[in-house]
Amino acid sequence: MLKSLSRYLFLQAIGPFIVASIVLTGIIWLTQALRMLDVLITQGQTLPTFFELTALALPSTLIIVLPISLFCAVLYMLHKLISDSEIVVMFAAGVSRWVVALPLLAIAVGTSIVILSFSIYVAPAGMRELKVRLYEIRSDVATAMIREGAFSNPANGLTVFVRERDADGTAHGVLVHDSRNRLEPVTYMAETGSLVRGPNGPLLVMFNGNIQRVSRKSAKEMGAATLLYFDKYTYDLSQYMEDRPTFTYEGRERYFNELISPAADDGYGQQNRVKLRADAHERLVEGFYPTMLTLIALAALLPAPFNRRGYASRMALAAGIALTVRIGGFALADAAGHNLQLAPLMYLLPITVCAFCLAVIAGVPFDVWWRRLWRYAIPASGRKRGRSPS
């Protein structure tokens, strides 16, 4: 019976968890997608490229989204079970709080493992690839040149026009005007053309056209023009492409071992050793938060006595505590970036909250302990003047 109950509770929680994850991820994905629209519009990229770029940033988003989604799902699931009196029936049948909590904690531990794998390897790998892809797109002169029905200037002194472009990439009505050398401007015109990949970079192969070359003695002189017809002509575009730079990866783009021990020739890493090590601690601490948030939700609703007015106040209290602790975690991570001696506090905060929540779920009578502490710590004469806690 306990296995069937655990399976039932697991399924009751996993559904809202998946829905909340999809909704929150979609919202955050939309905000990131809007920032990358300039790549789609100004660089003439396709929709598959756009979705590829946003997908590379998705693991970093899930690190923040998954714990919040799990917290919301657990609160929703527990409130639903309590409102439908299912929890009351379970407790009346002799089911303990831990039997109810264990399936939810299993989901939390699984989420923690996923978040650790994302934060240690998957997310930095995605951010590195995103940085490389954005550079390649912004420096892709070939794509910037071939824009249907528009004059483009991929380089100073170079103008390109394409009347139309087929789905297979074939361009019709190609015009290339090269005026970088003011004394000898050259104009290439062709009926069709296509981009091909050469050994040193992209090449524009033009068919059935002509080359118009003007030779001048000065920039103001008209000069003599020569006209050369061709069946096929190859125009080298690699001359307009910059050499690929050596990227400097920031903290979120570095693998875990690069945060702990930057290379000796890594100027950025050696200069920011304290901040990078604080980032490494933060990635490890991220694995505590799914379990911690789940325990906060369990401690808020699982021991709750029956209340006809509902449990909105307890849910609001749980949300407030979760938000406060999460903001405190961000603050400690930022402080550890300046003083690494504060790094142990990053671990102490979620562990302390987890311990307190476990004690609440276990039924530790904190109110009784507080009254005893008040009774033995404060003299009787002091209690007579003051007011004892209720």
C-alpha cells in the first residue's frame, strides 16, 4: 500500500512541476529571445539559427527556474491534498508525515542532481558555444552581403545588391561595387550567383555577367572604363573576414576546474581568482536549493492543523521565507566574490534552513522549548515586571 501511495504522491507532484517549469522557462526564454532578435533581423539569420541560439542559453535559465517550479508545484500539490481532505485521510490511516514527504524529496534530490550537472558542465558549455556562435554570426560577411532586394555595405567601400534569392541559395541579379580603391573602382554584375565555401573562406561565384573597371589619375577625374564579359567569375569574400579572436571567458562561461584553478597564462582568471572561486562555490550551493525549497513547502503545510479559512497565510509565509533565503543566497555569493572567507556561509544558510524545516516536519515543539528557555533564562522577578510569551 505504501508503494502505491508513494507512486500516487509522486505523480501528483511531477505533473504541476513539469507544467510550472514549462511556463516559467517559456517566460524567461521569451525575454532572452527578444534580446537576440537583432541577430535575426540585422544579420539576416534564419529562424532555426535563432532557436539554436536561445536553446544554448536554456541550461543557464533552468538552473534558476527548476527550484522555483518545484517549490510552486509542491505548494500546489499539498494545498490540493489538504483541501480535498486526502492528507487527513492518510494521517487517520496511520500514514506518517515522512511517507508523504519522501516522494517529494525524491523529486527534489533528482532536481538537485540535474542542476549540479547543468551548473558544472552543461550551462558553461552552452554559454561558450553561444559566445562563439554570436561572434561568427556578427562577422559573417557572406550572409550580410546576400540580402534580397536591399543594398548592403558589409565593408567600407563595398556595396552589394541582389534582386532575388531562391530557396536553394541561388541569387539573381547580382551587383557588387568595390570602391575601396578610389582611383580604380570596379563593378561586378551577373545574372546569377551563389555562395560556396572555399579553403580560406566564403567565395561568391557569379555566372553570365561583366566587370566594369574605371582607371583614374585622380578621384575627381571620370577616367576610362573597360568592360569585360565572363561566363563564370569567382569573387573572394574571405578578404573581408576578420581573424577569429582569442575569447576571454567570464565566470558563467567557465568549466568548474577553470574556476578553481585558472591557467597560469589566463590573465582574466589570475586577476579575478577570488570571484571565480566564489562562483565555483555558488555552483555547488545551487544543488541545495531544490531540496531546501521543497522542505520549506513541506514544513509550511504538512504539519498545518485543519483551518476552515484556508491556508493562504501559510503559503504566503512559505513564499516569503523562500524568497528571503534565496535573496540572502545571492547576497552571500556576491559578498564571497569580494571576500572568499564568507564562502562557508553560502553552504550554512541552506543547510540551516533544511535542518529547521526537518525539525518542524518531525514535530519538534519549538513553542514548548521557547517557553522553557524563557522560564529558565529569565529570573522570576523579571518575568513579573514583563510579559511572558503566550
